[in-house]
Amino acid sequence: MGVLQDLVIPGSGTVAQTLSTILQLSADMKEGKDACKRLHQRLKCIFDELKKREKKKRAPSSGALDKYAAVVLKTLRYLEHYQGKKLVFRLMKQHAVLGELRLIHEDIDMLCRDLHFSSAKVKWKHDWESDGRIHQELLAASVDDAQAVLAELSDARSQMETMLALKFEDERRPEHKDPATTKLLRIMMGTVIRASMTTVPKLPPWFLPPYDIHFTLEPFARGSFATVHRGVQGSGTNVVVKCFLVDGVDVDDRTRQGIEAEMNLWHQFSHPNVIKLLGASHISTPPFVVCEEAINGDLRSFLTRSDSNKRQMWTLLYQAALGLNYIHKKRVVHGDLKLNNILVGADGQAKLSDFGLSTVRTSAILSETVGEMPYTFGALRWRAPECLKKAPTFASDVYSFAMCIIEAVTGEPPFSFVDDDSVHEKLRNGNIPEKPDSIPIEAWELVVAMTNAVPEQRVELPHILSKLKSLADNHAENSVQHAAKSTDSSTKLSQAIKPAPEGPKPLVDTDSIVNLLDRVSAVNDSEKEQSMLQLVRMCAKDEERPVLYEANAIPILTNLVKSGRTNYVKLYALQCLKWAAGVDSKLSQPEFDALRDCVQEAPVKVLASVANALKYGTDQEKEEATVRCACFATRGSGGVLRDVAVLQSLVALWQSVSESQKLWVGMVQTLVSLMQSGNDTQKLWAAEAVGSLTMENEAIRAEIMRVDAITPLVALLRAGTNELKHRATYALKRLAFQKEASSAIVQKGAIEPLIVLARVGTTQQKQTTTALLESLVLPCYSRREDIEHEASIASLLALVLVGTDEQKETAASVLVKLSMNDESRIELARTGGIVPLVGLLGNGTSSQKGFAAGALMNLASNPTIAAEIYREGGICPLVELASTGNEQQKCNAVGVLANLAFDSIIATEIQRNRGIAPLVEAIRTGTEQQKSFAVGALQNLACNDGIRTDIAREGGVKPLIELAQSGTDQQKESATRVLMTLAPNDAVRSDILSQGGVSSLLGLLRTGTDQQKETVAGLLGSLATSEEGRVEIAREGGIGPLVGLLRTGSQQQKTYAAEAIENLAKSSDKIRAELVREGSIPLLKSLSRSESKQHKESAARALQQLNGGCCAVM
């Protein structure tokens, strides 16, 4: 071969092969197709000319050939990067596409000069300019062609992603585009909106289109919910790109909104000990985030790299705790603390990563990495005991951080020499790892305090920060002393310890609350009012009020209500006590009502001043006015809400109200406007005020309904902070006393977010939410028929949550029917239906359990929903129901398990909960439907290596053989498939043979369906891997039917038959002779000449085995 033929393009093959690939890729360059084909033609001409010269013994130098190979490789990489892209990418990158094409042509010019190819100097520039004009024209036609646009954007996700990318370019980078591109961009945006009816989404501040990031395809790390890649952003910033293991097609709107909310929060974080989010896309496939690069890697690796690094351990742990305290302050639970999620940046600071991404973890396709599973299994050795049953909390983060301390000290994970089952047992018993020899006593005492088995009794982060700071300082002093004695300058303190920044304030500023209480008894009236105003604002936060109660604030506030010197001091104290009475049950309602009478009604002049500030004040003045408005509303104006069924005329009603009440009516519109467009503080106190005003009088209540306060309140339920959701629920609950308002609340879509709050809200939210749901749905469904005809999934789920037993049963039965529809299944899961249905499995009546299992069986046919059933703890009650339920309950429960068992992680959980035994029992004694579901479940479970032996151990072989002999065609097929999967195990294979399995299987081989014959042939091949199996097959007359498959079987049947004959030929001369007599030789020879590689190989092996015995192959 010549030198040119041996020239290889790295990673692609020979030059000829690479040029062929380039031509194929050029065809997928859309608008640039012709230009790229011309580029290929130039490279091909040079290659042809080089071959001619080589034949004439005028081969170029190796250096020139290397340059040619480099240009070919550059062209290949160019096409690989740009081919097959969607229209929005091609639009944004059109100048880059043409610019890089020009550079390659210029490289070819230089190469031609080096090679002295005068004939290769084609006039490409004219073509390139013409191609540029054509490129622009084709793009213009495409972006205005609705059919072309929608051909690439077939689903809502891709349409939304494209709209966000277009908005990103239009709003964030207008200066980077020429007018023509900007025009095309806006035309395409209009086309997408017109053709798809997509609304224009709000552009998140952190959004990045995928084409703005370049990263290596091969990850440098992989976790339970993401792969991690090194990348470059924009013009060259080194970043880390985390791609979540989520199938973007299956991510529903609710999940996407959850991811967006988490990104919104993370993007606001700014702390030296928290990894900075640089950008993200929640709607791409897959979703990804872009973070700052921590060049020193994770903390575990960093500490093991050198003694110098190890000496920084306590300082780095202190810095990590500062980061944890910061995210806790932001109300974010980390949920996955371990040293490989604590990174060390270029500045030497420890930085938390992978925190608070609960939606992403929930949606993630679980990693194939052994031991990486969510909550119960993932990061098991760092998990708090309570996380075996529920999601992480702030207290479980403290426990996990203690495990990080142990990991840092020992250099090994906690319980490093203990298997997972033993770790589970230790966690259940509240045991922690043994004290490492090298850990200081004070550090170990801290670890013990952080790992108390009772989460509420674990030390809090302020205490942990103090102790870690002390350990870091003490270690720094020791390092200084060591450096003074050492001759090695590399151990100086400046290298051993980096100064830590001042940490943020504690999660709950206890001192501030106590100081405020002290101030109100010592300062003048004006300062006292300001202190009380500040205290009122703090009381709106659920986490702040317990500190207030611990400081014995209720007697102090009660005294201020009774004897405060100014009315505002009294009002503010009353408002603080309202939370104590209405939310936290620290004060009885009669006691609170008596205190309300101690406060004067707000004078008309004061109310007018507040109304004016609400309308025309600055943001700060509006905030203060809304707080005061809420406090006035808590006091009330003395009006009494009359029977709404006998309302007087509006004129008479208006004439009957006082001047102050008329002012309140006028303020309602302003309060509603603030709930819609104000900041969070204004929204909170406006909702609080509206909630109190709803019970004031008919005029005010009528105005609340007239200006549609319900719509912004429901919006706060959907997207507000915890405090906003709580106040919106409070206001809606008070409105719901009136039937008209109750119906409007339902119509505005409140049920769905209320169900979510009932499932995942705070304790206070759950209490208020449950009461509101009862007010909304119970009166509307007094008759069974009303429920049976209900089509609203949200209303049915509400009944499952808060209804009577009869209502729950009927609602669950309707959900069984609705869940048979694909769209309804998705809607049911999106609305939060899995948790209440799983709850019925454990706590419902007998009928409720059966219907809940029926609905879950239908839902579990969707893999995403199946994963949610598993995450919400559905496996244990399903196994229990399959074991002890009545016939219908067993049938439905086994059906759910059959659908869930498709997922290998869930299959392992079914095994762990001892779910194999009831499935085997269902095959042995169940109804026909139970048998079908059970054998389907075992078919899926048997795909897992660790489960196969359990199926045999639970006595599954014999009933499977019986089902293969006497079941329906589908049952026979499934049973033989399970046996085929089990047969490679020696013990199971022996069990099949001893239970008379061969005789039953040969019956199917002779008379079964084509699919059954195929499966049986494969199973017999496995059984024939042992001498015992070979003898049994021959004795039962199996050789003839197997040879018959070689003659008349399907392609796969022939393959399996040849493999079985190959194994049989390993036996005695007698069996080989029978194989020859049955005519296997000519059939195998014919098979060996087929076009199928698999047939050739299996036939050749069988012939070789036959030839190896006493029978000559003729």
C-alpha cells in the first residue's frame, strides 16, 4: 500500500473513509448543504491529485500530508458540530457557520501553495459569497414558514425552548446581531406564536440556550441524577456543566415549573461557600445547569492529595458549614450532603454544590451506578435514620454533615467496611459509626450531638459553626507552632490555612427577637412603635414565632394590648397574638377576642391616611401601610356580617355602613391590586388584610367579590412563598363560608394547588388547607351521584383527601375509570394524586384500598408515574395488599406490581419488601387475572440478577411449569420466558429438571404457538448446558422437535435450536448419533451458509461439536 492509503484521520479512519463521512454530513447541513459539498469537492480533488502523484513516484512530504490530514479533520469536526441542528440554532449561528467555512477554504489555499497545486486554486470566494446570500434567503423563507417551523417543533417543550432562545437573543444580546438577523429572529418568534398558539414565556434571568455552551460529551463525574462535564461558556470561560438524567420529553409542566423555581432560588444565591450558578436551561433535553468551575475538585479528593491539604480540613469543614447555614437561611434543604458534593474552588474555599434540587432528583432517570438511588438508597451512609422513610430536612442535613466530618477525618465513607443491609439495620437502630482514633474529643462530642436519633434534639447550625471555628482556630495555632519548628517552608500558616470569611447571620436571629422584646419596655413611644412594627413582620414567618414563644412573649404582648400607650403599639401587639391564637394555638380564641376589645377602632382620619399611602406612597410606604391595614382589619370596624341569604339592596346596604367601613370598601381594590403586582411583603399583608375583612360586613365582602380578589389569591397559592401561600389559604378559607364565593374559588382553579399544599406544605399550611378543602368540596358532593358524574380530577382528589369514607370510596372508584385514559393519567399525577391514593392503600377501608390499587395499576403503566408511586412509599402497602387482601385487592395490587417491576430499581424495592412470595402464591392459587398479572410481574423481576434466586427460593419454579402447561397462551408464553431467564442459574436449572419441566416444555415445542416454540427452544438450550439436562431432553424425545425447528422454524427459532443442538452434542456418542439420525447435519450445513452471521456462528459451533464426537460429519 502507498503512504496516502495508510494516512489515517484520528478517530475517523482513512482519508477516503473520512471524505465519505464528510460528504454524508454535508447533506445534513440544511441551508449550507451546497456550500459544504463544494468544500468536500475541493478536498476530494486534492486527494485525487495526491494519488496521481504517488503513482508517479512524486509523493509529497510527510509534513505536507500531515497538513492535509489536519484540514480534513478540521472539516470533519466543523460538520459534526453544525450538522443536523434545529432552525433556531442555525439562525443564531449563521455567521459562525459561514465564517468557519471561509477559514477552512483559506487553510486549503495555504495547503495548495505548499503542495504547488496550481490547478487546485479554484475561485471559491465568489461561490462562498453567493452561498452566503442563498443561506440568508433560505433562512428567511424557513423562519416565515409555519409548516417548516412546526416540523422541528412538534411538541410544547421544543416550542417553549425555541421561544426562550429567541427571547434570549432579542433581549440579552441585541448588540451581537446585525439588523437582518434581528429581523429574522422576530419573524420566527411570530411564526412560532402564530403556528403553535404558544404564549410568550417570561425569560428567566438565568436562562442559557444550549448552543451557548460547549462541553465535552464524556463526563468526568456521574451521580445519581446528573452527569458532570467540563465546558466553555461564551468567549472562553471555563465552567462545569451538569446534565440531569431526565428525559426532557417526559418532564411535565409541573415538574418543569418545579425545576424553574429551584433555579430561580439558586441564581439568587451569592456566598463564597456556595457554588455559583452561571446559567441553566430547565426546558432542554436534557435540562442542564452551568456552574463556576471548582478546579481543586471535591473535598474528599482534595484532602487525600497532600498533607498540606489535610491540615486545612477543619477550616474547610467550617467554610462548608457556613455555606450550609446560608442555604438553610434561604429555606433550602441540601438533601445530599457528602464530601464529593463539597468542592474546593480556585480561591481555596470550600463550596457546597448539588443542593436543594428535589424536583430534579424526583424526575431523574436513576443512575446505573451501583448504590446510587434516591432518598432510601442514594448516599445511604450519609443519610439520617428518618430519611429511610421520608425526604431530607434541615435536621437531616445536620446529621449528614456529621457523617462528612467522619469522612474527612478517616478518608473513608461512614460505615466503610459494612454492607448496605447492615448499614440499614444500624440506621434503623440509631447507631452511628465508631469513633475514629484520630478525631479530637471535642469534635467527636460535636458529631454525637449532631446525630441524635431524635431530629428535633440535634444541635443547630449556629452551635456547629462555633465549634468548627474553634477547631479550625486551634488547628491553625498548632500549624503555626509546627511551622516554627520545621525547616520546610512549605508548611507556613499562609499555605496551611486560608482565612474564612465572616459567616451570615444564624438561620433564626434569636438575639434580634429577644432584643426587640426588651426594647418595647424601655424606649419612647415612637421607637416602641417601630420596634413593634418590626416584630409584627417577623411574626409572619413560621420559623421566627417559636423563638418568640420561648422568650415568654405572650404575657408581654398581652400587657401591651391592654395597657400600651399608643394605639399602634396595641394594634401591632394584637396582630402578633393573632398568629399565636389562629395558627400556633398558643392562645385561646375567647382570650384573643377579649383582647381585641381592648384596642380602639381606627379613626376615620387614620384610615384615610393609610388608604392614601396604599395608593400613592413609595414602595416602603406601601409596605408599612399594608401592615397597618392588616392590623386594623384584625381589630375590625365593629360591623357584623349578616345572613348573606337575605341581603338588602345595595343602596340600603351602603346607607347602613359607617364612614370607616366605606373607607374599607374603597381600600379593597387597592389591596387586590397590591396582591397582583406588589412585592412579596405587600402581597402578604394585603392578603392578610383581605382575609380579615371577609368577615367584616356585607358591603366589604361584596366589594371583595366584585373586584375579584379570588384570582390573585389563587395565583399566590400556585406560585407564592410559604408565607404567601399560608395567608392566601387563610383568606380563601374565610371567603368560602359563602356559597357563591366557594363556587368561584373552585372555578378559579384553587383545588389543584391546595392538593399540593396538603401534600408538601408546612404544618400550618396543611392545617389551613385541609379545612379549606373541606369547605370547598364536602357541601358540593352530598349525593353519591354527584361524585360519580364528576370529571374534575382535582375535585375527586380533594374528596379522597378530606371526604367522608363514602365520598372517598366513590371518588376513588371514579378515578379508576378516569385513569384508564393516557391524558387523565398524566393529569392525575400532575395534580398530586399519587400521595392520596398511596395513603388509601395503607389507611383506607377495604373498598377504598381496592379502588386505590385499581387506579394505581392504571397509573403505573406510565414509567414516570411508576417512579413516583415508588418514591411516595407505595411498594410496602401494595405487597401487603397482594399478600392479605381480598381477591379484588390482590388482583389490583399484583397488577400494580407487574407494571412497577419494569424499573430495575423498583424491582429491587419489591424484593426488599418481600414481594416475591405473594406473586408466586398468585400463580399457584390465584384467579386467572391474578395469574396473568403475577407471571408478568415475575417476567420483569427475573431480569434482575439478584432477584432470580429469590423466585426459585420462594418455590416459583413448579407453579411456573404448571402455568406453562395449562395456562392461557399468553400465560404459557410469559411463564416460559421467566423460566428461560431463570435457567442459567445452576440451582434453578436443576429445580426445573427435577420438577418435570422438560416434558411440559416439549409439549409446547410440539403444539405451541410460534412465539412459545421460540421461547421454549431458547429455554431448552439453557437446560442443555448441564449433562443432567442433556440426558433429560434426549430421554423425553426432545431431539426430533429441535431438529424439526432447524428445518421449518423461523429465523430466531433456528438460532435457538442450533444452540440447543450444540449443547446436546457435548453429551454422549448416543445423543450425538441420534442428532445425526434425525438429519441435523445437512440442516446445520445449510444454516451455516445463510446470510445471517448469527446463524452461521451457531451452526458452525453445532457442527464442530458433532464432529468432535464419534459421528463423522459427512
